[in-house]
Amino acid sequence: AGICTRGSTTRDGTANKSQQAKTLADAVVAYALNIDKLENLGEAVSRICHKHCALGIQPEDYQIVHDNLMEAIGEVLGEAVTPQVASAWSEAVMALAQI
């Protein structure tokens, strides 16, 4: 099981992937909208950090998120994802793992 299913389960134990996907998408949009003013994200980042710590998520687990997110960005944005855009997103996503 990867990072996307840990701790995100319904009462019967099945993964709530839909809610997790929405939460991740909302976080990505907020990050993109505030990339030049990251101080606006302090409260949200703090909540995410506490949740991830409670779930026992380790820094190396973020590679899974990175890989899936980069794939999704490529699928959604298609040709708009130039090597420069992909590199910038990759760097930004992995920077969050260091918080």
C-alpha cells in the first residue's frame, strides 16, 4: 500500500480514494495559486504535516505522491507540460516533502 491509501479508509476499511484525490487536488491548486506567497499556506501546510505525522508517513513516501502527481499533471495539461514546466512542478512538489 502506498501513501495514497494509508489512513484514508472508510468504516469498512476500504480506501476513500475519491476524498483523498479531491484533497490532493485542492492542495495542489492552493500551492500553485500561492507559489509566490507561501506564507498564505502556513495553516494548511501545518494541518497536512500533522496529519502525515499521525499516519506515520515518511519523507521517502512523497516520491509516490510526486510520481502520481506528475503523471496526472501530464495527462491533464498534455502538451502544455514543457520540460521546464515539468521540472518546476517536480521541484515544487519535492520541496513540500522537506517541510
